Amino acid sequence: TNIHTIHIIIIKIDSYGVLRLQELAQAGQAAPGCLRYELRQADGDSDLWLLHSEWSDDAAMQAYLAGDAQRVFAEVLWQALAATLDVQERPF
């Protein structure tokens, strides 16, 4: 079995962007196939936000990304100073 993951690192987002990511995290945690969804501020760096999610399969992750998540990611990442997005599949 493989786990599908999304990793996002975001630098310098405003309070509205943080709120949108928190809403996204709540929806992600309730989404079918979500095994883990975490949004947190990096230790010691108030400008750095980390998002990590794990999905049971590619179909669940793609269904999540095809919904509101895609729009919110684009909205928040557009306003950020810098961001990285990494989507992976790894053995469980």
C-alpha cells in the first residue's frame, strides 16, 4: 500500500491567508481518504507555515485537490512571498 502526501511550505502570508488555510485543513481532515492533515506555524519562525497531509490513495487525494482546495491553494500561494508544493507517493 502507498501513502500519497502533499507538502506545502509557505512564507509570509497575511491573516486572511492563514484563516483560509485553517478552513482548508478542517475540510481536509473530514475528506474521504484523509489519513492526516496538519497545518502549523514553524517553530521559531512566525513567517513560515507548513502544511502536510497524507491520503489513503491517489483517487482520494485527487478528489480533494479537484474541489475547493485547488482554488484556496492558488489564492493563498499567489499572495505569499514564497512557497513550495510537493506531491508524492511513497510506500506505507
